[in-house]
Amino acid sequence: MKKENYIAIIDLKLSNLHNVKLACDIVGIKNVVTANPDIISKAKALILPGVGSFKEAMNKINSLKLSSIIKKSINDKKPFLGICLGMQLLFSSSNEFGKSKGLKVLKGEIKRLKFSENKNIKYSIPHTGWNKINFSKDKKKFKILSGLKNFEFMYFVHSFYVSTNESKYIKSYSEYGSNKFPSIIIKDNICACQFHPEKSGSAGLKIYKNFKRMIK
Amino acid sequence: MKYRRIIAKLDIKGPNLVKGIHMEGLRVIGNPELFAKYYYEKGIDEIIYQDVVASLFQRNSIIKTIKKTAKKTLVPLTVGGGIRSLNDIYEILNSGADKVSINTITIKNPNFIDLASKKFGSSTIIVAIEASKFLNGKYYALTDNGREETNKEVVKWAKEVEQRGAGEILLTSIDNEGTGEGFDIELSNLVSKAVKIPVIAHGGAGKYDDIKKILSSTKIDGVAISSLFHYSSIKKIKNNYINSIEGNTEFINSYKDFKNFGKYNLTELKNFLVKNKIQTRTI
């Protein structure tokens, strides 16, 4: 199939994607915000953003018939960036409001963050705000992380996290109260982050710049 | 680790950034998107725009301001003031805001919180609670920038707001706001203990110590600061034009008496907090 000269930002009509588009515009990635399977399948690369309910997002993906298109694009080695819910959807299943199945591109499940508090601090849910990313040892090999420092602050908003045994794909984790969860996952052409790079200042914008360099 | 948030709350009237002064009304400070950009570059964690007039007549003006701000400041932007419908929220988010803050409509129609959080996602919906302590010793919610009383007891209301799907609470102490005499610790304690969602305290910041005090003695997630940094920033911001058809511009045009202002800046605050073992993001 002919590849067009744009990337697709997949719009499940569940959250506001304005600022994902804006970040692409700032770094000069030609993009289309769309739910159209045809347009998505012709794109050079995909971004799957999102905040909100796993179940509702999967229902949308299935009713829009996007599941096979997203998987094919990933199999065809097109660069893929999953953000927040878009990271979680890549995994097998979620326990949120009853079991629901994910895209199953990666093995693991989505679990709810645990609330905890002590005398002075409340680890509120959703985890909303800035937190550090802690790199695994081999992060240097990855283009998408180029220029990022260890312990960089990123902006998070989520109530669920990825739990996976495939630790070799976890390139950074973050900690919040008693929770320790993957904040960046990379496997081949897939990069997925739990935080919102488009809301994470100049550090976050580096991920978009690096993503641009991965798009051929 | 938990990093407490320092949020700049910018009061907007028409195209201008303003500051309310007792007995004097609104003082025009300058151009909001330039201040937002300056705070962003200095490491502010989030920005809130509060439209203090929020008349329909001025809606276009704030939309323009949001669009310009979103392009220059890559941190979360919340917009509040006069939101009356789901369509208002859609319009604000579509201009580049990440969250909205709603108050008056939630008191009149609490179900609006359920509708809005279902449609736009919980994390997008901040419910602003304006609180004041009454003679019976209890806090009640107010609306319309503290002008209208309601029968909503604040702690109960906060729990209801959480249960209806709000992603955060912006808690303003009407009693302390604008005094510069510190936050209402009792109020912040009551509300932050009552809910699991994040609570941001607002109203009363007059010096670094006030911010340290509320963060070290309550479980509040962060603070919103209205004007503590404005004066020190005026001198640093280039081409700070003002739109002279709005508000009292005498102050900014005369630049009088700056020696008494501008003692406080964001970088110093953050360093001060970290030195005092309060974790917050530094850049």
C-alpha cells in the first residue's frame, strides 16, 4: 500500500488531542487527527494518545475496526508512539470495571494504582502531576530517548498502570507511594509512555523531536 | 515520591492579566500569555487562567488568549470562569486548554459534574470550591467569586464532587484570599483528608513561608498562587503591552513604587521548598 506523507494521530473521540497535535506541529511532524481506517493505514507512523477508560477505548477501537490496522502498522515496523491510555491499550487486558481485552501487542495487564497516605503526604488518585523517570541500564541504545536525562521530570495523569513480566522492554519506571510502574516501554518500533510528553515542557518535546527522526 | 505542584493562577479580564486590589478594583498587570510563558520558562508546574468577568461578550477574547498560550507553554493549562455548558467546555479544550475549572454551575446542577467528567474524562474536570467559615464554625461553599452563599457544607460537598467524577478540587479560601496572610490550614486539612483526588489550595499566599507551612502541615497536593510573582516578573517581561480599553491601567503605566514589590520569584520559592525538605519539581 502507498505510504502517504503524514503520520496519523488516532482519535477515538474520547479525549482532547489538541495538544498532541500541537506538539507535532511545533517539531514539524506533518499529521492528521483521524479515526478513518483508510487514512490510518496509509500513514507513515502512528500516535495513539488518550486519557480515560480502557474499556471504552477498546470498544471504540473495535467498533471503528482499527484493531487489525494498528497491529498491521506495528508489524510493518512503522514507528508507533503510545501515550498514557495509548500505552496501556497495547497490553493484554485490564481489570478496570470488569475484565476487558486489549490489543495484545505486548503481554501484561493494566492494574489500578494503590492509594496510600502517611502523616504528611497523600498519594492522591489519579496520580496527577510531575514525577521522575528512572532509566533502565540500556536506555542509550534508543533513538526516541536521545537527549533525555535520567531523573527527568514528566507530567503524569493516570489511575492505572502497566504490570508486565517482560522487564526487558521497560526502559524507565516511576514511583508513586507504594506503586512502582513502567513509565517508558520500548520494543522495536514501539515506544510507549505513561506520562504526557506534550505537557512535559522541553524534556517532553524531545520525545516528539526524536519521534520525528524515526519517521522515514 | 510525591512532588507538590506550584501552580500560577492568572486572573484575566478581557485581553489583560489583572490583580484584584481591595478598595481599588482590578489593576491591570499586562499581557497574560507573556506572563504564562515567563512562568513556564522558570519552571511553573501548571497554569490556571481564571476569567474574572466571564461575560459572554468576552468569550472570544479568552479563546484567543488560550490559543496563544498553548503554543508557548507546554505545561497543563486549566481555564475557568463562567462555564455554563458542555459546549463551553468543548470550546475551551478545543482551543488548547487541558482542563477546565467549574464552580457556579455545579452548585446549581451537581449532575453537571457527572455529565462533564463522562464526556471529557475525569482528569479534565476540576471543581473549584470557594469556601468561607461561618459563625457556626463550619465551612460553606460560595459561588460567583465569593459573592453568593450556598447551603453546601464544604467537606460534604467535596466528597460529593469526588463521587460524581471530578478529577481534582481547587479549594479557595475566600476569607484569606487577597490578604497575603497565609493559607487557611484548617480548611485545607479538612478537605484534603476527606477525598482521595488531588486538592489544590488557593488564597492567602503572601510569602515563601506561607507556602512551606501549608505543604508541610497538610496533605494538600499543591498550591495555586495568584499574584505573588507578578511584580517581580513585570520588569523581566519584554514588550508587555496592555490593552488600554480594559480596567485601571494607571498603575502599570506609571510603574510607580516598584521597590516595594517584586521581592518574590518562582525559582527562589522552589529552591526554598527543596531546602526545607518539601519535594517539588525544579528545572
